[in-house]
Amino acid sequence: MDISLATDEISMDMLNNTNEGLVRLGKNNKIESGIAQKITESKDGLHYTFDLRKNAKWSNGDPVTAKDFVYSWQRTNNPKTGSQYAYLFSGVKNADAIQAGKKKASTLGVKAAGNYKLKVTLEKPISYFKLLLGFPSYLPQNQKVVEKYGSKYGTAAKYQVYNGPFKMTGWTGSNLKWSLVKNTNYWDKKNVKLAKINDQVIKDTQTGLNQFQSGQVDVTALSGTQVKNLKSNKSLVVRKQARNAYVEYNISKNKALKNLKVRQALSYAIDRNQLTKNVLADGSSVPKGFVTDKLASNPKTGEDFATEAYTKNGVSYNLDQAKTLWKDGLKESGKTSLTLTLLTDDSDSDKKTAEYLQSALQKLPGLKINIETVPYKTRLSRSVKGDFDLVITLWGADFSDPISDIGLMTSKNTFNNGKWSNKEFDSLIDKANNADSNDPTARWNDMVAAEKILMNDQGVAPLYNVVVAQMVNTKIKGLVYNTAGVPYNFKSMYVAK
């Protein structure tokens, strides 16, 4: 629950519902009023002024001020903080230089003009800037609270304060139950219907289904067989996500994985149709590439990005070709056999995926795959440290633009844990972000070309486009769900009588 350090979907969902930024994102990522009650943008798109509401408070009673945003953004961009999401500030004046250690955090293009006026300066126009403002990395932070708790800040519910619809209680940092309780200090509390939301972790989907059917829980996730058996049940909801599951190769650690033919062989050995239809069987779909289907459309033609950037090499199944490439790749790497460890979460779907991959990949002569199953939190930590050979990773787009996905794979991006690197790819992403940022068609073409390079060079191996299959109490109304960005917004949710 440290706004500067959170990276995963669960943390982001909790932050999104216990805190509020300059804007909130409503249904279909519509920009709604948050702490800013007025936004003024300059004609050149480089200067923003935010007039903040004066009745916004933290859960401890402190006023929410412009200084809280300045402090938070500077803290996230300061390289000493170690934020993986600092790159989302690229384009805000001096953000890149600060993250590179070339300028002080105090030079970031964000200033407080009094307590209730915030001024932001960009280095270039960012077409999706307002969407970024609704993402948790742009939330304010209470400096007094951060400094009071020090290294404990955000590691448990009591080591944080909240300025959003709810506040968190009961989370110790490692337990499996907590609650979101209505925040009586929230400026718009009259429009928050629920008094309390109880969260609990249930790792076994059958246990979750049993508890749903007995009325102990109102929402629970399902696995593939359950989805098939319950497809006519009115409580079944299958939510699409702008989220991709993929295998990341640790190119920096494992010499054999540096070989293109080895990586291509591993990818060609994966039958994604079998994985999605027979193993997961939950509505997940075969990806066309790293960017998920229907995330964004060509500004000129309207064609889906994933379709336009599709390369057969990236996600196709061909075991004979895989074996040929494997043989050549091992020879070029000076090896006759290879043992790789596949790191995965302990969730039901990830364990099933890992078991399928082990079976599929071991059809390559001389390859042995060892599965290492660890808790989600541990997998995240080990991924960041590069402590893996292969790892099953999931990434959801932070906003509805391809750059939110492919921007991840530049050489220096903090989420590129396997350290794949390609100079031409980096150059195209740089052009999309800078030289071509004001030319939608040129920018689009840059990103399409970059995606094709990523797939042809097998920087990662996409596995499936993610869906979330759930049983949901039919009396639950007003829940806002978005495919990109933070999925869940509970502010308007209520239970019908």
C-alpha cells in the first residue's frame, strides 16, 4: 500500500478504492471529478492548472493539499525510492533526468501555488495524460505520515492514511483477510453506498465456489471446469481484461536463452489453442502478440492494433519447427541439453499453466523443466531481482494505448525483468514518445513496427489474453469495471434489496 512502490493489480485495486487523485476513472475510463474540481489546459498542451477542492481530507483529518501531490510525485520519481512505475511520469518536465540521477527531484514539473492550486508542466503533449492522472502512481501522499512510519509505511493498513471512498482495516501485511470501511472524511461520502467490504484470499476455486453457493461470499473467482459447468448460471460473469499472460526469458542470467533460436523453439513448442481451450477453459483467448486484442484502434483506419501488428512467428505452434530450431540453438550455445526452472504463482490458473508448459516444452529433446511454485508476493519480488530462468508473468495495460504494453520492453524499463534488449525497438519507442508524439499516424506506425520486432525476436512469449471468470451476487449493482488501468471502482457499488 505504498503508492510509490505498488506494482501489482491487487495493490492497485486497493489503492484505487482507498485513495483519490486529481481525477477518478469511471465506467469505460471516463474522466470524473476527483480532488481537482477544475482543470485548465494550455493550448499547446504543455501546461495544466488544477484547482483543488477545499473540503478534501485524509482519514486522519489532515486537509488534502497541492503539496501532497508535489511530495508524492517527487518521491516516486526520486531514484532513491526505487519506484518501478516512475517511468509513467516520462514527459513531465525533468522526470527522465531525475530518474536518471541527473537532476534533483525538486525540479520535477509540478508546483504548488498555495494549498489548493497545482501547476504541472510537460516537456511534450501527452494525449493520454488525464488517464494517467487516474492511475494510482499519480495519487497524493501525506508527507507527515510517510516520514512518521518510515520503512513501515504502506506495509500494513495501520501504516497508511486514505483520502478516498474507503479506508483499509485489518490488513497486517501478510494475513489473508482485511476490510474496506467507508471513509467518513471523504469529501463525497454521501455517494458512497457501502459501509464495509470484506476481502479474503481463497486460493482454491472450489472452496470459493462452495462459499459462494452457501452465501458466505458475494464474489469469487472460478477456474475453467467450473466456468464450463456454470455457463447458464445467472451469477456467472466473465470479464475481459486488457491483460496478457506471458513467459519472460531471463536473457541476462541464462546464456542459452540469449540465443534467438532457443527462444523461438520454446515459443513454437507452445500450443496456445490447447492451453486456452482445454487447460484454462475459462474464456481466455489466444493472443496475436504482446499487446492485447481491442486495446486500441488505428487513428486512420480503425483497425485493431493487435491485428495490424500480428506476426505469425510470435505466437504460432509448430513442434517440428521448434525441434529443428532447438537443435540448432543448443549447438550454437555449446550445449547438448538444458535444464530450466519455471517460476510461477501459487494461483490455480498459473499452476495449471505451468504444468501444461512443462509438458509441452519437454517435448524438445534434452530439455528438462522444473516448476517452482511460490506465493504471488514472492514471485513479484523474485521477478524484480531477476531470480528466475523462465517466469509466468501477467501485465495489464495501465491505459488504453499500445505504449502501455510495448513500452514495458525497452532496455531500461524497470518491468523488463528478463533484460531483453533491441536497439531498433528502443529507437521506435523513443520516436513514438517524442519525435512522433504529435503525429498520431506516424506514432501508430512506430508502435506497430516495434511490436513486430518484439515478437520476431521473441523478447517474451505471449501465452493468452486474460479474462476473469467470477460468480457475482446478482444483487450487487453499481460496480465499475474497466478492462485497462485499475479494474475495479467500488465507489458507487451497492447491494439491491
